[in-house]
Amino acid sequence: MRDQRTSRRGFLTHGGKLGVAGLALASLTRVQDLFAESIRDPAWRSQEAVDFDELRQQFSLAGDLRYLNHASIGAIPVPVQQARTEYLRICETNPWLHMWGGQWDEPREEVRAGAAALLGCQAGEIAITHNTTEMFNTLAHGLPLGEGDEVLFSSLNHPGASLAFEHVAPVRGYSVRQFDYPLESVPGTTNAEVVQIYREQISDRTRLLVLPHVDNTVGLRHPLRELATMARDNGVEFVAVDAAQSIGMLPINVAEPGVDVVATSPHKWLGAPKGLGLAYVSVRVHETLRPMWVTWGQQRWKLSARRYEDYGTRNLAEVLALGDSIKFHNTIAPATRENRLRELFERTRTLCENTGGCRWASPNEWAMGSAVMAVNLDHGNSAGVSRQLFEEHQIVVRPFAVQGLNSLRISPNVYTDRADIEKLFDVISRS
């Protein structure tokens, strides 16, 4: 990045002098201004009230599709899709100029600042990655772990937050240990019980604890502050969190719990383009954690989380669209979003309790749960049932068959119609 850079608005005033570069920036700014105008007074929001039927119209999901699988991958709002298309069109008018001319530097850093505001940290602690898994690969390769050290995680960890350590451990000499989280305890669990389960597993060799904020199997919300404090008190040096299921679903202030790294995938609940991730890397570990990707000029970003992303050519159109996804997300107040998801959670639990042939496998209370919910089937194979639900009823859910589960995972977003969830349980009741 240039040491001295005119602001974008100031740059435009010099467009006549800068010629093609000025016109390039003008085109980019025009798209951003149009997007900002499209969400300035959105039809789906009146003060703090939200018309969720109107909001649903902002997504291009097929009209007959009952989409209950945001925990796997979400949908991009139409205004963000349109802005992304325009960014790509502009970039392709002169790829060299738009990729390397510097006009997109400030917009990219505005995306970083927006992500930092959303996650509650400094912009210098944000890396724009490709997905959650990428950051855990960086940790597996880059943390100072060696002979005698242990990486600990539970069976609730997503493979993307676990397998990298198993791959690197034989080379680096550290060990990896996974324990089975007692899924039977999940429905009635408390924060204290979750902390105790992890406490019992920590050994004097445990140097890194890896855990989900919300797991992708039963949707248990982990008490991050209490877990991080307990881990530090018991000699654990590093705590890393998989928040792929948190960003866009639940408010999360990443700096508050005292964890070192939080990795996310905004393509699920935030409605960002696929192939982008965000990671919070605390300033506490900037000197300790070595980057996995290395390229020219990387010394510019010493002691900044940017050093964990600077590995060459980026899809800048996608990155700017990530910023627009955050802006679209911010049109709904956090409390309104959470209240809506809580309503869907409680409706789903009630339907499960009143439907034969299935049992609730997620936390009973919203404070311990999330919009990731698991329903155990008494009969049939969950994979086969899931396939039948899609082929015959256009209902999309995710099956699980791990640790004794024979479950369907249900994960609605705020704009999901309650009727879609009701239809799911109506089909289950008649199966």
C-alpha cells in the first residue's frame, strides 16, 4: 500500500489530471454509492421493526425451496449480488489497473474496518481469509508447538478446525488429542457443566485448546469467557475458537473472552460471497504466530493480522462484496435479529416435542443454544430421510450420524418462514 494516499473522494476531484485511474475510481465509487442508497431506507425495516416477509424477497432462493441449511452455506442478498457483479465488470475493463493500480486499496481497508466493528476488535487484528479452515491451518503450522506439547479439542469440533493439527503434528512433534463430548448431556446443560467437561480433559501438556463457539452438530453455545479463563488458569497458553456458525447469527465481541484467534466463515449466516473468511488474530500473538503463506513485501505487515492473508492476487470484487454483506447485515439491529432467531428456535423445539418419531438433541434453552438445531429420528436413516425431504418436498436440511446421532440438523436464518419449519415436522409426523 502507498505510504501517502489521497482519499477516494479527494482522488475524484483530481480525475481530470489522473485520467484513466480517476475514471476507474469513479466507476468503483459509483457502484458503492448505489449500493449504499439501496439499503439506506430499506423496505424491510421500519425503525427497529423488521418485515421478515419483505426481507425474504431480498434473496433469490427458489420459490418452492424450503431452505433450512444455513449452517452449511447461506444465500447472498440480491443487492450484494448486484454490487458484486458490477465490481467484477469494472475490474475486467482493465484488470491490471484495477488489481494493481491502488484504487481498490482504501475500499478494501474499509471492508476490514467494517469487519472489525462487527466483531468488536481493532482493524489490525482482522485477516481476510478464504474460510475458517485456512486459519486453523495457519495455527497448525505457525504456532510454536513442539515436542511434549498437546493440542486438545472435542468431538464437537468441525474437521476444518481439527484435521490440520493431525496433519502437521507428526512433523512438528506435538500431539493431538480429541475427546468425545457427551452429547446426551447437551439438552439440559449449563455453562458450568460445559466448562467442567473441558476442565476434566486438560492435562499439564495441553498448550492449545481449540473449541467452537457454536458447534455445527447440535448447536451448543460455548461460554467462551469462562472457558478461556479456566484454560489459562490451568496452564493452557493458546485458545482458538471456530466461530463459523456465530458470525451473522449471534453477536460476538471477539476481544472480550480473552481468546487468541477466532476464525469465521461469513458465507453462512452473514450472506457473504462463498470463498471468503475472516479471522481475528489478537495482538498478543502477532509476534508468536508465523504466517503460513509468504510472499514479497510481507514485512510491511509485521505485527498486523494482514500478514496472515497477504499471499498474492485476491478477488477484490468478492472482498468488496463482503463489505456490502456486512452493511446489509447491519440494517437489522442485533437484538431484533437475535429475537427472531430465538423465536424460530423455540418454535422448532415445540414442534419437535409435539411430533412423534423424533427427539430434541440440542440445548433446551436459547441461552445455551442457537439457530443450529438437531432432531434425532427414531426411525429411518437420517441421510436417506434428508434425501427424501429434498427430492419429494424441496426441504433442505443436513443429516448427521455421529456419536450415536441419527439426526436432522435444522438451521433457519432470520428471513426463514415459520411455515417451512412446520412443513418439515408435518412430513416427519407422516413418515
